[in-house]
Amino acid sequence: SSSLACATPAPGTLGSSNGAESERQTETQRASLKMHAVGLSAARPRVLTPAPGASASGAANRRPAMWSSPSPPAALPLGARVARSNGRGLRRASSARAARVQMMAASSASRQLVESEFNDALKRQRLEHLEEQAKAALTAAVENFEHPVFPCALIAGDVVILELLDRLGYLASGKVQILFVDTCHLFEETISFLAEKEAAYGFRANVYHAVGASNKAEADAKYGKDMWKDDIEEYDRVFKVEPFQRGLKELQCDAMVNGRRRDHGFERAFIPMVEEGSPFWKINPLAYWTFEDCFDFLQANGVAYHPLHDEGYPSIGDAKDTVPVDRAKWFDYAGERAGRFTGLANKDGSKKTECGIHVDASDRQWDRDLWPAEGAGEGEGEGAVGPSAVVGATRESIAAYQQGALGRDVLLAVYAPWCPWCQQMEPEFEAAAQAVASDSGLLVAKYRGDEDREFVSENLLTSSFPTIVRFPKEGGDPVKLITSSEDQRTKDNLLAFLRDGSMPAAEESTGETSSML
């Protein structure tokens, strides 16, 4: 039964035995509420033995004190005379009122105490349920995939996941690999906290940096200290997206565990716990948690969290654009990330709310190669042609192009699959390749430059993606295609350049046409 049959003290009967009875009633209410809160459906509410002088039926039929106030005194009929005997009646009435006030105060305190315990019990039940759900998702990731990877940024939700992975024995055993992207702009406390967690849980994180920049000094020297101000999208690509994707690839990730939650904001409002994808699935064990749930769990279990939370930071990212937030706003919808990306905007003018790592487009960029060749080696070496007519080149085949060993004019695209301008030119480049697929004197090829940056910089005139070069059939150094806009990378212009080295006519530039190397 969902009703609580607990006796309440009869108004006006407070006495030496009534205080003990009231305490017993409160204990009964507490016990009943706790039983309901933890879902003990078999438990039966207990009916106390009524106080001396009170009938059993009267006690059983009264409502619990936490939902009802003591019954008021019976109203006198209209016109009834009130007896007064030298003020004794007034004194008796005053004493009764005082007793009622005393009883109501005690009842209110009891209600508040029981209400608090009831809510605490329900919170514990909720956390237990969320924990079991999250553990089930993590267990499924380990049992159904060979290389689950957890990209961890050490924010509150990530620390919850680390704790759960440790409880399941997946950290020290290495069954789940930890990927950590160091942007060289993180708080010093973040790096120290990572070391603390590694020592506490017995794991070593796989730390990734931007190419050629393992610390702030190297990052500033190679990319400029104000890159994040001048071009935030390029900064995200260089310091976050590319190291992140490189880490997933090198760790052979087939299931990515992450701390995304629905209350992060509208971009994540409908994420499920498990998302099918290629080349990896996404496991979102905290999808149905709230930010408050994360802190409730950490505090209830004595788990150490990032020290900057105590200094007012609800979420921790780069030190350059993360600020403290009024704690009253922490648990608003999307409040956790209120202090992130401060003062930053996307190119379309909208407020920046995503770092690029978990944005769907970013995931798609890594999902597949451009001009994919299936079957014959996935672009491995000369002649690896599948659905695409574009041939995958190697260092060896590029040397052959330069030597004129093939006796063919070669058009080569140096590209990165995540580059939006490479993606934009993909259909036109494919059309050019299809047009000469049967011509024994012409060849259209590709070489992935973001995985061999030094080589393409030194040998293929590459400082940005895409770079398109031509090798003449008689051999010689490559010649670079010069365009003034991305719109000039058309099938006709590409074929003209391939056949005789013709450059497109100059036109007014429309802006950016490539991604930095």
C-alpha cells in the first residue's frame, strides 16, 4: 500500500506520556518514508499502539502529521454563551491555545525533518539507479568492443566516469584507454590533477598535443600565441580536433566513452546512452544525469574532484577563455558550460558553445577518408583503385612521378580529410579523375598530408590543405596549381592544369580557400 497509517497525537492531550508517543510516531513516519523511498514494495506500514486513553480506530483513521495540521478546536454555535468564571475560562482557553501552538511547532519541525529524510532517501535511490545504468553502459562498451577509449578532460562528469571505470576494474587493467588532449593552454591545476588521478587509479593517460608543440613555448613559436584570438576555428582544429582524432586513430578506438549529458545544452538535448556509428560507437553513460547529480555522486562517495570547482569554475577548459561563474547559476540548464568560451564567437557570429571535438561534423570528418578506395588496399600504393578513380599515392610513387618513371602527367592532391575545403573540392576532383580514368597518359592521385606534414612541406610545396601539384610525364619538380578562390577548383580547371599546366584566370578572392598545414 502507498498510504501511511500512522497515529498522530490528539489535540489537547499533550502530557508526560504524549511526548514519547509523538517521538514514536515520528520514527514510524521516518521508517515508512524510507521504506517507500528505497522501493521496498513488500514492506507494510506499521500502526502504533494508540496512546493511553485514545481508541485504536481513532488512531488508525488519523492522517499523518506531515500532511495535516492538528485539528482545530470545535467551533461554537452562533449565539452560544461563553462561560466566564473570574477569568478562569479565559485562562483555560489561553492554556489550550498555548498547548496547540506548542504542538503545531513540534509537528512542523517533525514534518521538516521527515521531509528532508524522505528527499535524501529518494536522492540516494536516484544516484544508485543512475550509477547502475552508467555501469551497464560501460560494461557493454568493454564486453562488446575491443578498443574502448575514454577522452577525459577531468571535469565533474569525467571524474564520475573515472570512478566508475575504476570500480569496474577497467582502468588499472587497461581495458579502457584514457585519452587526454593537452592544448598547451590548460590550467596548471588540470595537469596536476591528472597526475593525482593516475596515481589514485593506477593508469597512465595517453596524452596528445598539437603537432610539433608539446608545451606552451613550442605552441607559441610554431602557431603564434594569439592564434586562438585570430582564428578560433583553426585553433580548435590544430590544438583540439586533430590531436583528438589522431589519438582515437592511434588507439584504434571502436567505442568512444564520453561524458556528454542532455543538460549540457540544446546541442546535446536528445543524445541517447549508446550511439551507433563508424568507425566507432559513442557510449554516453551520463546521458541522463544532471550536473547536480555528478556533484551529489562525488560528494556522497568522497571522490576528489578538480580543485578549481571550489574556486567557482563549474567547467574547466583552457585557462585563456574559462572564467568562474556565480554558483547560483551552476545548475541552470546548460549552466555547467556558462563559463566556457568567454568572449569567443563562431565565424557566423553565433556564440561559441562547442570546442569542435564532439560536434557532429567533426566526427564525420574523421569517419572516412576522401576519395575512398575499397578492396585493393584502401589507397595503399599505385593502382589501389576502388569506387574512386583517384589513385592513392605513396612516398615511393611520388618519387616515381618526379623521375618520370610512369611516362604520365600526374595531378596530385595533398589533402586532409577533415579540411572543409578539401571536402568541398572532393566531387570536382573525382570528376576529373573519372574523366581520364581510361587515358594511359594521364593520372589523378591523392596523398594525405596531415599524417606526413614534414614530407609534404619539403617535397610537395605544401603549406596548407588542399595543395594541388602537377608532375610532367618527362619528370621534374612538381608545379603548384594557383587559384584565387575555392570556386576555381573545378573539373575543367583541374583537367586543363593536368594536360598542359594551364592556370585558372585570376579573379577577386572570396576569402579563405585552404586550411593551415
